[in-house]
Amino acid sequence: MMTHEVELKALMLASRDGDAASHRALLNQLSSRLRAYYKGKLARVGRSAEEAEDLVQEAVLAIHFKRHTYDPAEPLTPWVHAIARYKLIDFLRRNRASFADVPIEEADEIMAYDDNVDAESTYDVKRLMERLPKNMRCSIEAVKLDGLSIVEAAERCGISESGVKVNIHRGLKALAALIAKETRT
Amino acid sequence: MRTDDLVAALSANIEPVNGRPVGRTVYIALAAATVVALGIMLVGLGVRADLMTARALIFLLLKLAFTVGIVGVASVYLTRLARPGGERRTSSISAAMPFAAIVLLAAISLGLAPSSHWNKMVMGDEWLECLLSIPIIAIVPFAVIIAAVRRAAPTNLVRTGAVAGLIAGGVSAMAYALHCTDDSLPFVAVWYGGTIVLCTLAGAALGPRLLRW
């Protein structure tokens, strides 16, 4: 348990300094733990693995976009757990399931199990992308999906380099909002 | 969408976290809320005419001690509640302390006065103005504080909304104290305390709707 905390916190601190590899490693490790957590919880209320994967992705998005709310002076595990539990209760409330069944568990339960079985969520990100403005879509596709550099993306989309960065930032936020809206309906 | 793809997309070209720490955002909002409340009071009501008399100053300081006490404790709570899991580190007891103190002082002051004065001491001259002014002045400060908390990530929305309402009510009562000419402890306990509690309840009711993320 301690090693998880120490290792994950080190990744988080590096990711806060802008280290992309650490950020990716952090989100990967957390997503497999979140998967085990949500599958276990949702199985108990009769929900599918796809829905668990939706929740994993919502939690990963939340961890990404709310990482400024993590206080480096505090341990990471309770912070991740609070987000995971918040998203679970939000999901159950949205789906009118009983959330009285969700026990208040130990904060480190979320770090207890890994689940690396790859699953698809129900979000069709390509379809959601079509609803984004042209520059946002182009910037995200170029950099995030096709792996181009910022310079190459700026050339492809016909906008400045800082424009690409701003469009990626805003576009990902807009995409997260679309996913959240999708799950609410 | 595969989760691996999502993680890969989120990790490409990330920037260092340079957003303001949550605490600072909350305190900036608090300062803005105070300025807004003072502005509304100055424009809408005006400062009491007898402000410079000794009796008025003593009661002004007392009202300010009560409201600043509330706002101080509640702001510290809000900086905790705004972070995921922060609700584990707050308890409602110290937030209730200023209320307990003013109720105790009010009871002592009533006990020392003849019962024929009680009605006047509790109702004052302007209880209706106080009852309406504090919640109305609190609206914009409440919006300012909610906007700041929305940038963070509270995980107990009812309690966070309640504390936001408590701060807004406290800031509003702080500004209203500069106008209010009812100088008696029971009046402050009932009408200041009561309206701030109302703001807190309104915040608790609105929290889940306004703060969801």
C-alpha cells in the first residue's frame, strides 16, 4: 500500500511540473485501479462493465482537469479516492440507483486492486468531436490523435502555435463537458 | 472510446500546473465579495448618520466581531471543502461558535433588563429592513464565492454550498452593520443571526445544483 502511495505521488508531482510521461503513467496506473474499483461497485448494483468504463473515464478526466486542487503537502490516495467516490455517487444518483448501498470504505481500498482488462466505454469520441469548432477539432486531432508536434499542427490547421495550444486546452474542456452532458441525458 | 486512448490524448503536450492554489482563489473571492457587499450597502442604504458617537461605535464593533468571526471560520472551512475529500477535515462546531456566543450575550442582556423592554430590544425599529437587506445584499457575494469554488472540486456539495451561503450572509451582515441603527444584543442575535442562518440554508439547498462537476 505504501509503495503505491509513494510511487503514485512521485508521478503526480512530476506531472504537475509538466512531465508528460509521468502524467501518462499516473493516469494509466490510476485508471486500472479505478476500473477494479468501479467494476466491483457497479456489479453489486447490477450495472454493466461498459458503464464502469464510462465512470473510469469520467474519473480520469476529473483527475486530469482538477489536478490543480491536489495539495502536494497531502497524501495522494485520499484525494483520488474522494474524486472516485464523488463520481460514483454522482453516477448512481443520475441513474436513480440506490446509493445507500455504497459502503463508506477505507480510503486505500481504491488502491488495493488492479484491473487491466481493456474495455471500451460507451462514448463515441469521434462523433462528439464533430460538435467542436473547426480549429479545436483540427488541433486536437493533429496533436492528440495523430501525434504531430505543435509546429506541425499549426501548419496543418493554418493557425499560430499558441493558437494550437489554446485550442487543445479549450477543446479538451469542451469535450469533457460534452461527455458529461451525454451521461446526464 | 478506449481508456488508453483517452489517457494518451490527455497526456500529450501537458503544461505545468500553474493555476492559482485553491486557497488563494477562495480568499480573492472573499475580498471581492466584501467589496461588492460594501458597495451595495453604500449605494442602496448609506452609512448610519450617528456613526461617530461612542455608543454607535461600540455596537458597530460588536456586530463586526460577530460577523467577522463567522466569515473567518467559514472561509478556512471553504478552502478545505473546495478540494476533493476536504469535508473529512471540517466540523460544524467551530462554525457555530460565533452564534453560540451572541445568543449567550443576548440572553445575559435580556436577563439584566426589565421584561417590559424585551419587546423593543428584540424587535428594534428596523427588523423588517434587516430581515430583507442581509439576504438581498448577500446574493452577489454568494455568486462570486460559488464562481470561485466551481474552479476547484468540492466533493460534498451540500456542505460546501452551506458554507458558501454562510460566508455570503456574514459578509452581507458585516456591510449592513454600518447602516443599521438598532443597537441591542438580542436584536443582533435574532435578526443578524437568523438571516445568516437563512443564507446558509439557501446555500445548502442550491449547492448540489450550482457546484456539480
